[in-house]
Amino acid sequence: GNPLAEFNYAMMLKREEIPGDKADWREWLRKSADHGVMNAAYLLGVAYENGDGLPRSQTDATHWFQVAAAKGHVQAQVSLATQYYLGRGAPQDDAQAAHWYEKAAEGGDVGAQYLIASMYEHGQGVAADRAQAISWYAAAARQGDKVATIKAQTLAKEK
């Protein structure tokens, strides 16, 4: 009944680190996710997205990404944003994509920082805002994204 133990047991079964039926990892992962472990919810989403031991389902992937994203899981936020951006497992929705990319960007994800900067630059899912675009490109640049460095400098020079 311990959610973290359920998660750890699921991972150990999946990696075949302990004896047991490897197929049981999905059941333990779902129990852990149902008990609020955000890493379990995220990995369940990934398993559905890729058909890893579960029937491939973008709708189920989106559901579990949403569960983890709402708890602050940055990778789940990126995955959920991408589901909305592509209309994969959820209706295509640039505003929802921007919302979740921005959450992930706030959490330090460099790719999300670049993507939300681009969305602000082009007014995609958010109102166009050059200052926000520059700020997010600069955040990505500080993490070593060379293209973001160029984009921030170029936008700052434009009037």
C-alpha cells in the first residue's frame, strides 16, 4: 500500500532486477500512479504513448501526462504540451500547448523555453509579445542553446 514502494517494485520488475512476472510491472505502476506518484503517472503515459507493454493509446498517454503535469512533473508538462500542439490524444489546441510549455519552461526545461519563446514571438496560442519571446530565448540561451542566443539577439535588435 506504499505508493513509492509500488513504484519502485514496478521499476524493478520492468528492469528484471528481481524475480517475478515482468508483465506485472504495469499493474504496480498503475497502482502507484493512482496513489499520486507523479513519476509513475508520467511513465504510464510514456508506456501508452509508445505501446511499451500496453496497447498504444495517445488518449491514455495524454490522460496520464495530464495527471503528472498537474502535479508539476516537468517532462510530463512538455509531453502534454506536445500532445496538444500536435493534436495527438487530445484536440489540437495552441493555447493549451503554450500553457504547458510555459509551465515546463518555468521548471527549467530548455526545449520548452525555446518553444514558448517561439510561440510568443509568433503569437501562437498566446498574444504576440516580443519582450516575453526575448526573455524565454535568453533563458534557453543561458542553458547553452546557441540558436536561442541568436534569436534573442536578433529580436532585441529589431524595432
